[in-house]
Amino acid sequence: MKKHAIIPVFIPHRGCPNDCVFCNQKAITARQPDVSPEDVQNLIEKYLPTLEGRGLETIELAFFGGSFTGIPIEEQSAFLKVASEYKQRGLIDKIHMSTRPDYITPEILDNLKAYDADTIELGVQSFDPDVLTASNRGHTAEQVYEACELIKEYGFELGIQLMIGLPGDSLEKCIYSARETVKIEPSIARLYPTIVLEDTELSRMYRAGSYHALSTDEAVAITKEMYKILAAAGINIIRVGLKSTDLISGSGSDDDHTEGHTYHPAFRQLVEGEIAKEILEEQLEKKIAENGSLPSHVDFLSNGVSFSNMIGNSRCNKEYFEKKYPESSFRFRRDDGLADMEFVAAINK
């Protein structure tokens, strides 16, 4: 059962004068009304009754959409005041916001501390200077390190968001970004494959042929390697890939506002399924080498949380093993004694 709930407050593109090549927030903002502190209060009051009786351990209010700490500090305070009052009353547990590395200063952090904020996620996207420049991020890698150090000094929970497949990106650069993230030691991370959205400079680059959009398979292969690096370091990867609700358009149809082939509604399962397949096949091949032959019966085991990853999206892992090893029969079984993302290949004699 899910123990963590988020009340999302979308503040569209306020506080961010920059035009990253992949971002269409200004186009979205033009179609949406401003959000006021009263709207935040109304949203909280709307959400709270739906969360009662669910045995939740944490209810988190999260400011998403723009660069929260880039809006005037008086406006930040007005939003934070509402959140802080609900936290003081014990109705929410955490206050969370996303922002840019270049909008972190001691003054900003002092103000966040005054309103008892908890978590700051930085849209880092890449640690490679050339990728940052080609994506028109408007900040340097040095500013990322400085912002992360400040956030941790102040005692906030730090989150880092990375993107895969930006202009000038590569597997090697993505691996570098993952390893630099590990050095910084954030508590949480998000991994987002680049989506080509309408009304962006990236869509114009894509149509002109100056930008190559990753295929879903390419994005999965790169994200998988980054995921393994972060997970091995104990970083909580709270999201992999965009939700359909992150892709906002006038019509509500995903196909109407994305180009290229990277978006997949179950992207996280694709990545975790590939990791599961890799782990199981490595164990299977080791057993074949030890026994000198292919076992006739094999049990693949995982706990209930990871079972769908073990089978794979649309049962792709099951089909993969049955096709590659036709002499063996495979059973996919549940063992709740295993940890999440722990997979075991057992010979069933």
C-alpha cells in the first residue's frame, strides 16, 4: 500500500526567464491562469479529505512547474505561509519545491528555512558543460555544485533531476552525470528522457534535422545504466520518465504535442524490466556454466512489488527467455522474502 501522497501545486513557468530548448512552459502558461495563495489553500482543502483513512505516513505539498525560488521572495513567502500553516496544524508533513541551480542563494534558503520547507529539487539535467550550453540552460555546472553544497549545508533534503538525450548528449555524458550525482549524495533523484514537445526550440531543431530524438529503446538503454549507478549508491529514484499529465496540451492527447519516439507511459517499467532481465540472465548463464548444460526447469523469483518488472512490460521478459532458451521451461514466481528489485534464478529439479 502506498504510504506517501503528494498534493501538487503547479506554478506555471513563473520565476524563470530562461528558454531551455526542451521547455514549452511559456506556451502552457499562456493558456493557464495565475495561481494565488488562496488557490493553494483551496487545493489543499480539496485534497485532504481524499487522503483520510488511507494509512499514509507522509503527506507532502509540492510546488512544481516553474522555478519556485525564482519568483519574487514576497510571493514565495505568501505561498510558503499557506503551506507552513497546514504543516504546523499537522495536516501535511513536508513542503517540497523544484527550482533551478542558479536560483539558490543564502537569502532564499534563509526564507525557506523560516517557513519550515523540507525538500529542494534542482533541475540539473546534465553536468556536461557542452550539453548545458546546447540546451540553453542558462547556468553552468559550477553553479550546480555550489547550489547543492548550499542546500545540504542548510539541512534541506536535496533532489537532483537529470535528463537523457539532450542536444549534444551521449551515453558517456549521461554516465558522467549519474556519477557526479552520486558524488553529491542527494537523497532523491528523477530521470527523464528528453521529450520533443511542440512549441519548443527543440521541436524546430528536430524538424530541421539538427537534433536526433532518441528512440524508446535508446532511451531505455541509457537510463538503465544511470539508474543502476544511482540505485547502487542508495539514492531513492522517485521517478523515471514523464507521466502523461506532465504533457500538457489543449486537446489532452499525448500524440498531439509530442514528436519523436521517446515517450512511453510505462517508461519506468521498461527500464526496471530491462534491469530485471539482465540480472536474471546473468544468474542463468552462470548456472549453465556451472552445470555444463541448460537446466530443464527454471524458477524466476521476485517479491510482489517487483513482479511486473520481472515479467516485463507486456510480458516481454517472459517471451525473451522462452524464445532464447526454448529447451527450458520457466516459471515466474513470487517470493515476498526478497527485497524490491531483487531477482533470483533458481533451478527447479
